[in-house]
Amino acid sequence: MIIDIIQIVAATALIVAILLQNRGSGLGAAFGGESNVYRTRRSFEKMIFYATIILAIIFFITAFINILI
């Protein structure tokens, strides 16, 4: 029961984290421009990136536990 709730919360948070990772969503993209310049991830982008990885791991672990139970 608690594993199901954890999996639902992890899945929802994973979807939100993936949707927050917009590429090319700068001001230039609003006017049709596209930035092909190499950028490094900074602060919030890096935090969302690592959170996505952690949420994916949590989701797969809970899915695997549900299979075993």
C-alpha cells in the first residue's frame, strides 16, 4: 500500500521534473531564434537534472518491489 503511494508520487514528480527541462526556452526562442551555443547547466537546471535522475531511480526501485510483492 505505501509502496503504491510512493510510486505514484515519484511518477508525478518525475513527469513534472522532465517537463521543467525545456531546451532552448530562452528569450530568443520566444521570437523564433534558436541558440546553438554550448551551455553548461547552472544552479536550478543542475538541481532539476539531478532530481530527475533520483526520481527515476526511486520510481524503478518501487516498480521492482511491486513486482516482487
